[in-house]
Amino acid sequence: MNLEQLKREIQGCKKCDLAHGRTNIVFGCGNEKAKLMLIGEGPGRDEDLQGIPFVGAAGQLLNKVLEAAEINREKIYIANIVKCRPPGNRVPNRKEAAACLPWLWRQLEIIRPRIVVLLGSTALKNLIRPDALITKLRGKWMESKSGIKIMPTYHPAALLRDPSKKKLVWEDFKKIRDEYKKIMNEVS
Ligand code: SF4
């Protein structure tokens, strides 16, 4: 199974109610062999229209952070907890996230990243534990049973609402950059 095959399989998915309001399923984008994967919350309006994650204002800000950290967006992989836009950009509920997560697990199985960055509280709560707090855990490395290094940080949309968080995210991305460089040196 590769990502193209999985993408074909997901077409027409109606496993949750978010299917009704979507224009496109936002599957994810980037390199199938990425060592670094970013996981956000869900598509917004621009993402829904284009079918690509992180292309709106938050995506532009993410691009700037990646550029500053010398991380090439083409070489990494970007996906979300849910692949269809929640109405009015609300946070996806537990039922929607639970319905969509098996797709993400399958993407992770195919890509097998060495580092996963959780962008925001929704990714953290759904992938680590429901009571996890982004304010407490951001910037701290965790490790999965299979040895994936995991770093939560704020979602770029949170930085648009509160620019004072930019400094903290940059601190986090410096750690991510250093770890990513180390891994890329190992594999090259
Ligand atoms: S959000 Fe996920 S589970 Fe729900 S319909 Fe879209 S692809 Fe299917």
C-alpha cells in the first residue's frame, strides 16, 4: 500500500458527518518517505476549496516558520486529525476525530516518520491523551512505543490570534530543526 492507493481508498468517505459539508477531502501532502510529519487539526475554508492542508493564512505562517528553520516543506509530510472541514472551522468533536483517525494511522504506517510534530491542542488531545494540555506539554519531547519522537507546539492559527506565542513556537521549532537535521544526516 502506498499513499496514492490510500488516497484513492478514502475518496467518498462518509464515516462521519463532516462528509456532508466538504468540498474536498484534504488527505495530506508531501513526501511519502518524510522523516518529519506535521499533524494539525482539520481543513479550513481555503484548504477545503483547494484540497491541500495549510494553504490559508495559518499555512502561510507555517511556511515562514519552516523556512526560518530551514525545513523544506516538500520534503516533509503534512496532515490533519480530520480530513474534512468542520462547519465554521469549529474544533472536530471526539466522534469525528475517532472516525477519521484510522486514515491517519495508515498514513503514519506508510510514511514511518522519525519525528511527529503535533500542531495544537486537537492533535495533542487526540493522539496523546484527552486531558493533555498544550500549555504544559508544548516544547517537550515525547517518544512513542515505536520510537517516534513527538513534539507538541501551538497551531499556527493560535499565533495569528495571539502573536506573543510566536516566540515560544520558534523555540520549539529550533529543537525540531536540530533533531530533524541530526536524523537527515544519519540517513544521508
Ligand atoms: S472527516 Fe474523515 S472520517 Fe469524516 S468523512 Fe471526512 S475523511 Fe471520512
